[in-house]
Amino acid sequence: MPPTDVFDASADDGAATASTSATDTAIEEDIDNEANSWVDLNIHEALQMVGYGKFQQRLLLVSGLMFMADAVEVMLLSFLQVLVKDEWQLTSTQQAGITAAVFAGELPGALFWGFFADRFGRRMGFLLSALCIAIFGILSAFVPDVSWLMVCRAMVGFGVSGALVPFDLMAEFLPDNERARVLLLFQLYWTVGIAFVAVVAWVVIESWGWRWLTGLCATPLVLVLLSFPWMPESPKWLVDQRRYDEAIHVLHATAHLNGTTLPSALRIKPSEPTKYHKLPRRGSRGVLTELCGPALRRVSAMLFLIWFGFGLSYYGYVPQVHILMLDLYDDCTASGITLICRGSENSIILLFPRIFQPQDGNAFNYTCIFLAALAEVLGVFLTMAIVDKMGRRQTQIALYFLCALAVMLSAFELNLIVLTMLAMAARAFIMGASSTTWLATPEAFPTHVRTSGHGIASAMCRMGGFITPFIADSESMSVAAVCAVYGTCLLLTTAASALLPPDTIDPDGGGACELVALTSSGGESGVSSASTSSDD
């Protein structure tokens, strides 16, 4: 008799249990494999992987056009003062009012654009400040009288003070090993701006007049506006705003253009706090309260003093040197360059066309204007050679001190050649020192207060430039005494540089305190993920 098949319930239950266990194990393994496929990076690590390439080169070109607008505006004023005065028969007060209007716009503008870019993003701040310069720069060419010219130039000054936004945007896209070099190259756009105005003036002034000059000087900003659709938002700012997917998309697009590769399954993770800075979460305190709080009080105070000091000195010293040259020779030639000195203005750059104007007053010596910028170029390249070796703080200390020494030596009775060498050395040192300050400032503040802190610092610089005419043009002080004042100011700036906190390597690449902006308070991890192709 054949065996009878008997249904064994216990055996079936065991088989079912074994099957369920195998399925659960497989699911867990899939989850583990999927988790292992994600690559967690903080924003600093991601930017290091993106590297430096075509993207940053394009951004440098576009951002630099905005940055040079500051120099273009100051240089343009120097021509307008001379040309408009004769056409409209202006009084000296009205003539000075054109310059005062620009500085009146720049001071509140620096504060506004700094806070605006932290609240609404670098990209939007960049766009609106460039739009302001372009619109009112072109309108300046059509004004009927000096009052409207002052209004338009004040609005241009308001927009120009937003040049700190593209600078900080550039800083937030750079890997550590390229940041100093690229941001110092950024400073050369100031010199390019001076040369640009000189070239345009040489071509159009005698044939077409100052209105064409004014309109054409706004054309670089039109190019900036045309490039705006390509302009990305800062990934650091996006991460700070918890917009992780957008930040990852920007990082992938940047890497693709640079020819590098990021993991397709990338997650942004928070960074660890530094030993020096522990900040509260973004938005938990006011910006000013945070900048003056324990974590940032020292660096904020010292940087604001440094910006005021170099603004006061940069905009005041060189005119005094040219007055000393006038005391030596009313009409002198050095190395084939005729220097005819006719008084002083409140700016190094503003003085140049008046210094280099022939005695008949009918034309400008454009060769002299071009050569006058040589010392600043040398100062930038000197800084590039030493800043990574010496560090930001030590470079500022050395260059501000050397500038103070050159300025104080100018107070003595010297021959023309020595005085000229001192003047050019001082200009090279102040350019190198201030360029290092520009570099160190965005590195000193975390993302969510970076442009706000930079904006306040820039406003302090404008304030120094506003005050310096009262020193430089004081009838109660000799030129030597004025040089002594500026030298003392530079020594105090040197001391403020020495009191800065030690240079720190920022794991988030944007400021010594950047990395805690996502981690402190509340314990939120802030990790986000996106599976994005590097072709995006």
C-alpha cells in the first residue's frame, strides 16, 4: 500500500517562516546597499571635488565686470568734474556736489546690498545692483542740468556699492587652493576699470563729448545683465537656506562644466564646528547682534577698523604727495612724463586727470593716467606671491606697516625722484594690503551674515573716504603734518590687523565659522539627498 501524503502543518509553518526571514533579509540588504550607495559630503568637501575650471573662469569674467564698475565710476567722476564745469558754468560747490552725490549713494548702498544678498541671495543682489548702475549710468548721459546729474550719479553710487556681492559670490565657488590667487586677480579689475575709462575718454571726449563718455561707461554692466540667465546662485547660500536639492544641482552643473565628476547619489551633510567659533542657527538672532556677539565680536571690530583705516588713507595720501611735488616743481618732468599739479581732490583716482592735465587745460595726458596704475598692479602680484605663505593676517601687518613707513617718510624734504618712488611704493603697499583685507573679509564671516558683514566693512571704507577731504584739504595743516596723520592712521590699521584672530582653515570654505551654521541648536542634521546625473 502506497504511503499516504499527510499535510504537516508544523513543517509548512517552518517553511513559511524561513521564506519570510529570507525575504526580510533580502530587503534589509537592499536597504543597506542603497544606503551605502549614497555619498555624504559637506559643502566644503563638495566644492573641493568640483575644483577650479571653466565655470569659475566665466564667473570671474562676469563678476569682474561688476567689480570694475566701482573704478569706472570714480574715474569717470574725475573727467565729469572738469568737463561739465566748463559746459554748465558750475560753481566749485556744484562741482564738488557731483562727487559728493556718488559717495552719498555708496554709503547706504553698501549696507543695503550686504543685508539684501544675505536675505534674498547673491544672484538677486548681483542682478539688481548691476541693473541700477546700468539704468542710471545711461540716464546720466541725457540729463538736462547738474541737479539731475547728481541724482543719477547718486543712484549709480548706490548700485556700485553692491560690487561686494559678486566678490563674495566668487569666493563661495572657489576651492581652497585657488581662492587667494583668484580673488587677488579680482582686484586687478579695479585697474582695468581705470584703463577702460581712459581709453573711452581718449576716443570720444574731443569728438563727441562727455555724454557719450558717460553712456559708454555703462556698457560693461549691459554685458553683465545679458549673462544673468547663466548666473547661478551660490551653493553655500542655498545650503544655508536648506535648499539642498538646488545646491546639489548647481554643484553637478559646475562640475560638468569643469570636467570633473561628483557622485550621482550625493547628499549634503552638515560640517563639524570649529574650535574657534560656535554660532547659533541661522535666523535665531539678528544680524547685528550676531556680528557683535561673542563669536564674531573681535573679528568684526578689527575688520571694520581696518576697512575704515585703508579707506581714509587710500583716498587721502597720494594727493598730498603731488602737492609736495608741486612745492618742488610747478612744471616738472620725470622719466619723460610731465606732471602738472593743480591742487587736490578727495581721492587718489579723482586727482589723476587734474594732475596729468597740460597747462593749457585743453587735454588730458592719458599716458600718465595709464602708468599711474602700474604700482597697484605690482602690489597685487606682490601679494599673490606672499599671501599663502605668510597668511592673511601677517600679510596685512607687513604691507600696512610698509605703507605707513613710506607715507611718514614723505613728510620729510626730499627730491622729486625719491618722493615719486615713495609715492609709488606706498600705493603698491596699500593696494596689496587692502586686497588682502578684501580676501580675508568673506573668509571671516559665515554664509548667513557674510555679505552683511562685508557690507558694513565696505560702508566703513566709504566713511573713511568721505572724511579724508577734511584732513587732506585742511588749511590749518601742512602737507607734512597731513602725511604724518595718514601714517599714524596706517600704523593703527597695522595694529588692528595684528589683533585679528589667527588664520583658520575653514572646512566649509567660506569663513572661519561657516560650518556651524547648519549644526548648532536643535540638533537638526540638515542632510538632504538628490539622485542627480552629472549631466544636469
